[in-house]
Amino acid sequence: MKPLIYQILIIAFIWVGMVFFVQDMDQMSKMIFYLVTSWLLLLVVLLVKEIIRNRKKSN
């Protein structure tokens, strides 16, 4: 679970940096931004799934 959290933090840091330049991005840069956003959302979903799985396991 720790690697997942570390990856979320790193991708979130990159995403926040990209947010400041969204208005200046061209089409290809926006596609990369959307890809990073999708990856971040996927990681958050996987983290929530892992937390729920661990809670069920402990009960």
C-alpha cells in the first residue's frame, strides 16, 4: 500500500505543477495533462479499493 501512496503523492505533485500552465498548453500538452489526470484518478480508486479490502480482511 505504501508504494501506491507514494505514487499518488508524486503524480499529484506533477499534476499541481501542470495545473498552473493549462491555459498555455497546446493540444499535445493537454493530452498529456489529461493522461496524468486519468492516471491520478485511477490510483485514487485503487487506493480506496485497497483500503476497503484491508478493512474487510481485518474484520
